[in-house]
Amino acid sequence: MDNLTLEQRNVLDYSRPPRREAPVLRIPEPLPTLPRVTPFDYDYLPKGLCPFVKDLCERMQCPPDYAGITAMVMAGSVIGRQIGIRPRRRDNWLVIPNLWGAIVGKSGIMKSPTMGAAIAPLRSIQLQAFEQYSKDIEESTGSHEVEKIVRSAKLSEARKVAKTGGSNDQIRRVLGESDEGVPPPKRWITNNASYEALGELLIENPNGILIESDELIGLLKQLDASGQEVARSFYLTGSEGTTPYTFDRIIRGKGIHIPAVCLSVIGGIQPGVLGSYVRQAVAGNAGADGLLQRFGLIVYPDIDPHWEDIDRYPDREARNVVSSLVGKLANLDTASIGGQTDEFCPVPYLRFDDEAQEIFIDWRTKHEHRLRDGDDHPAIESHLSKYRKLVPSLALINHLCEDGKGPVTQASLLRALAFVEYLESHARRVYSSATSPEVDGAKLVLQRLQNSKLKAPFTPRDLQRKGWAGLETAGSVQAAISVLVDHGHLVSHEEQTGGRPSISYEWVKS
């Protein structure tokens, strides 16, 4: 070595591979958590519902958000098209208070039991309707053999008319009044109906109907499926509660017209499947038409780690108050509470009083400007735009649940505005899986490293080949890796291969 010339030494030094410096490691930092949400406040609810919801949540040890949201959707569905609200002083814009709600939470935290308990008062009046229908059928049918013989004879005669080409009207005349039978029971709730069946239910129940879906993702995926475009359109139409719809394929040669499709929806969904659905919707797939954004009452609360065994009798008085309230809302005397109609609107309506009107104008002005300033993600803007209907709907529900008569008051509107501030925080949490997908991707990579489904060191290409949800593209992979590097969970190594440098990532175990 000492005999080498300076030139030879330089050549030898450059031919040696560069020494890799050990990366400077730091303690990994926690990844960003979900956006914070506003806690539920029982004051968001009208006084008629509050004690019932509070008692239910304390006994079941479940988030109050779940029962509170369900109770408000229930109240709005019962009011339905019996009465609406015109939120402007002179305009004929009519808002029907049917609402769409969703409760988000992991399996095992009492979503379904809470939802069922909160909606029990409405189930009770529907059960009474079914029982009355059975009684009417029994009384109508009786045990009179003469009626059976007459009915049989008329059916035989009607068949003869049909075979000879008689019209429907001729067949009905032969049957006479006996084909009318007992009218079907009034319906308020359904669980699993095709959109055609929903249409027939709405013909018999023009006030509207509540769709209760224990696993909401099933309904959402059903409406996403190929061939379900008409059903999806029907649901979108029903979210407003004011738009007519005509079926032309149910009975041959005869269309069925619904003066206005009015649907309310309540259901539960798990965070993982919701996150995947939100990402698809925001990416512009089937959800780009705003179906998800119709769920104005969607809540994703934090779960209180504290639990205690509360074993007490239900609050009978609170339950009786709600049962009485639901019964009253189901049979509103709209004239006695000041409902107005005109030649353009057969649905009775209320307006705001003077104080509430000024507050609503101020809120609406600020809200419209916010929707136009471009500061929010388009998905969130679309969601918030539905608050134009949500705010007056909540105000009307508050007003009617507190025995309000005449114009909707300032107190009812202020409670509604406080409620939507709370709801907005939850909506932002729901959409965060799409508006901040790199964080979800980073969490997924870290989870896969921890359970050995991803071996380190790895390259971005190795990760993309896995095809995991949210990490299918080079951009999404690199975004997730950058989050992990920034928070000290990964360190990069660059290898010179004679061409483009190869970069791999090593996991820094905490």
C-alpha cells in the first residue's frame, strides 16, 4: 500500500463501495388519531324525548348519541308529511322533517339493542295497528257460512267474466263491495323491502315510512349494486319527502302514482366498513350522487372506557311520556296547531316566528358563504349543503315535541343549530377516512408490520403488490409511507445499483 502512487491510491479509494451511515433513530411518535368530536348533550333533544333517552342510555351503558339520534329520526318519521315548515317568510320552499340517521361503532357496543329500545314506542303503536287489523279481519270474516257462500259465488262469476275477456271494471262490479275487504293496517316501520314494495307501502301510507336497517352497509351495498340504479334513485327521491313518483311496471297496463315519496332511515354500521364505503363514495364511484350525504344524523362517538352495572327498573313515567308523544305525533291535528295550506301546497305548514326568522336568515347567509369559499373537501361541502333541510327539520320536530302551536319558535331553532354544530364534528370524523386517507393507510401498514403480514425491509413496490384497501396505487402507498417516516416508525435506506437508486424501508419497533 505504501508503494502505491497517489493516483493509484485515489483509484482504489473510489472503487470501494461507499460506507453506509447508520440512520439516526428516534422514538416513534403516535400516529394522528381520528378528528375530535363534540360530546353529546341531552339539551340537544326536546324535553319530551330527553328523560326517556337519558334513562335508556344509563341503564344500557351505551353512548347517548345512539339513542338520541334514533329518537329524533323516529319523531321526524312519525310527523312525516302531516305537516312541514316553510323556512322563508314568503317563499313556497317546503321542508318535510323526515331524517336519515346512522350510528357508527364497533361490534359489541350495543348499537342494535340501543336502536331497538329507542324505537320501541313506535313499534308499540304499529303492533296495536296489527292487532286491530287481525281483530277487524276476524269480525269481518266471522263464522257466517252465508257470507262464504256468497263470496264463493261471486268469485266464480268473476272468473267467468274474466275468461270471456271482461275488463277489470266489469270484474269489480261482479264482486261488488265484497272485494274491498278490511283496509290494511297503518304502517310506520319496515325493515327489508324492495323499492317496489316500498312504493306500495307508501300508496297505503302517504305520510311516509321509516326504514330500520340493523346493518346499514347491507342497504348501502344493495343500492350500489349493478341493476339497482332505479332503486337507488327511488331512495334519493324519498330523502326529500316532497317529490312524486310513478311506477309503470307493477300492474300491467296501469301505473301507480305516489304523490310524494317520503322515506326516513336509521341504521348501524361499523367503522371499518364505513371507512371503505366513504373512500369509494368520495372517489367518485356509486356514492358520488350524494346518497351518503343524505345521512345528516350520522354519529361516530368516542366510547367511554368506564362501565358500571346499573340494574334498575326503566323509568315508567319517561316511557309513558314518549309513548303518548309518539301517539300524538302520529295523529296530528294540524289545524289546531296553526297549520296553513294554499292552492300550491296541500301539505299543511308552519313558518318561523319573527325572532327565529332573523336567526335563520343570519345562519343561512353564513352557511351559504361557507359552502362557496372552497375551504372544505368537496365531500364535506356536499354533506353540509344538506343542512339547509336539516336545520328547519330539527326545529320543527323540537317545536312539535314540546306541544308548540303556531310559528316555530326561537328556542326550537336555537336547539336545532346547536345540534347541527355537534353533528358537523361527527360528519368530519366520518369523512376523515377519505379526506385524510394517508393516515388510514399508515395505520394499516403499521398493523400489518405488527402482525407479520408485511416483512421489513420492504420497498414501496412490495407494499403496493399486496393490494390492500386504500393502498392500491403508488401515490397512496407513498403517502402512507411518508406519514410513517415523519412519525419515526420507518427509516429509509438508499442503495446505489448503477441506475436509479433503490429505496427500502426498515421498521422501527417502538
